[in-house]
Amino acid sequence: MATEVMKRLINVDEYYKMAEVGILKPGDRVELINGEIYEMSPIGSKHGSVVKKLAMILNEILKGQVVIGIQDPVRLDESNEPEPDISILKYRADFYSQAHPGPLDLLAIIEVADSSLRHDRQVKLPLYAFYGVPEYWIIDITTKQITVHLGPVGNGYSSQRKFGMGDEINLLGKTIVVSDLLKF
């Protein structure tokens, strides 16, 4: 008699319990996606630089209109709590102090990719689309291109457009110059 090997998935409460009892340690770079714990890639200096520049630009041009999350959790459901590089959230005066933002709070998600590019395209893109994130950016620091995905439909987006070093991108009615982010 053959037996099938079953994978046991966890939920967000179990994920937090693992941190509470020390299975996951402070500083572990992990996130919960589809009930599985993913180890995130280390943050290189260029990756960190782009995140910092983008956070500064967004805080300047969108001041008081939105909340900017920087490598903070977003709780999509009981099995999904990714930690995107940048999350642009609906403004709340409490800055989400009572709970992590959920799908209805998300205006845009931005991932900065070098070694994580495949994961950001194949795992995170369908996840964010499924939960209706209106705009998803992947900033590829290797090719110095930004791919903007708009119009979530099922597990994908209805449109995508690539932007390079000479281009400008509209985000929530504001302009971002690609070279301001990707010039090293």
C-alpha cells in the first residue's frame, strides 16, 4: 500500500508562534507565502540604496496622502504575510498601529530585485494580483529597468510596461524618474 507524502502548511498565527518560541529568530529574513516560509535574499548595497532612495522620493511627493511601508508585513489572508520592499498604503492617522495592512489598504507594491527576480515574478506577482493589488512594480537593478504591472485579473495583470533609464513613471498622479532610482 503506497502512502502519499503530504506537505503541512502553516497559518499566520503559527508563524508568529514560531517567532515567539524562538524557532524563527529576530533578524531572520523570512516571509509567509501560501502557508510556506520563504527565506528572503540578503539585501545587497545596491538593493538597499534603491529602497532608501525610493522611500525618500515617495515620502516627499506623497507626503500626507499615503503611508509608505518599508520592508514591513502586509497580511493578505491567514496564509500570506509577505514583506515587500515598499508598500504604498491608504492613509490612516494611526499608521496601521492596530494591525498590519490588508489587501484593501494596498495602493501599490514595489519589489526591488537582483537575485530575487524569478521569485518576484513567479511567486509574488500572482499573489499580489490575486489579492487585487492595483499596481505592482518590479525594479530590476541588474538591467536597470522597472516593470509596472497594472489591472489585476486573476493571478496576473492586464497590462505591463517596462521603463528604462531615460523614462519617467506616473505613480498616483506623481512623476518618478527612473534614473533617480537606478543611478549608482
